[in-house]
Amino acid sequence: MKYSTILLWCLFVLACSKNGAAIAEDYLTKEAKLVNQLAVDGCGWHFGVDLDGEYGQFAADEATQRDVVEPFIQRLSSQNGVYSVKVEITFKLTNNKRDVLCGWNKTNSMEVIELKAIREL
């Protein structure tokens, strides 16, 4: 339900815009949480972002996961394999989805974002 709400919100913003293509290319900067709770039956690496009252879960695209997120993760220390780090991210939506591994060997389909920058808060 929440994923469809986020998708509808994004479509509404694009529909209300005079230039929808320009908005799709714009990057947003938001406070978020970089989360990995796979060790406690949550989901693997993803971002939790509050988008004006709507909470969304997003996965980084493959290129920025490799080039931006992985180097950032290597500098973090975990507590028993569980991570929840407050970050500020600059990103844009890609209108794609990616499966993220979750507990009990399930997957969760999350919206994919392209990251431009990430920093710990």
C-alpha cells in the first residue's frame, strides 16, 4: 500500500508540473536512514526516506551501490550485523524497482534511486 502511495505521489507531482521531464532529472536532498536489518529478519541494505510525510524504502541502483554506497558502508561499524545510520542523501528517482533480500530468504521490491552523494549525520 505504501509503495503505491509513493508512486501515486510521484505521478501527481509529474502531472502537475509544466515540465515533467525536468523534475524527473532533479535531485532531492533529504535526511534518511541507511538500514540493514537482515540479521534480525528485516531487509538488507536500503534507505528509509521521509518524503513530506510519506515514508519510503528505496534501494540504490547497481552503479551507485557499487561506487557510492559500498565504500560508505565499509567505513561503518555494526552492532551484531544490524545497521541503522542517519545520513543525508542527494538522489533522484529512476522509476525502476529492485529486489532486496529480506529475512526468511524473502525479497521486497523497492523503488530504485540514483545517488549523487551520501554523508553521515
